[in-house]
Amino acid sequence: MRPPPIRMTAAPNPPLKHPPSAGERPTVPAESPPPAVSLPLYGTTLILGAGVLILGGYWLDHQKGGGWRWTLAGLVLGLVYIAYETWKLVRLLRDESRQPTDRDRNDEPQRPEP
């Protein structure tokens, strides 16, 4: 059976049981996904991490007398860093999508016990 597709957007808030009064603020359940701000932060982290490695290689090239050897090594390490961080994110999202929710547990058909 194929798992459902992974969506990278925040889920809508569940409906409130009663409308909030004028001074009361609606509450968000503790299980709500992280805000959508985390994805741009993730991209920025990848760019900065790879950039530091590439610039470090460039700096080493100038310290050691020129060439492209250390810059290319920094580029390769930066790509490895991006691949590793992306793999961690995909693994986390896959594990979260496999955890059954309360709604999934209630939707399962009741099987008679033998």
C-alpha cells in the first residue's frame, strides 16, 4: 500500500467547540505542526552551511597559493551537507506521516474477535 503524499504546509486549526468570547483567545492543540516559517529557515540554514564550506575552501586556496582544489573540496562537502540535512528532514516527515492520528484510529473498521 502506498503511503499518502507528504504536504509541507501547516494544517488548518481544528474547529472550536464554542465561539470564543470577546476577551478569550482560541487555543491551538499541542499537536499542531510547526509554523510555515520553518521551511524558509531550513533553506537559509542549508545555504549558509554550504556557503561557509565553499568559502572556507576558497580561503584555503588563497592561503596555499592558488588553484581550485580546496574550493572544489568545499563545494563537495557543501553538497554532502545539503544531502544529509535533506535526508534527515525526509526521514522525519516520513516517520510523522506514519504515526496514526486519533481520527485514523476511529476510522478503522472494528474486527470481531475470534
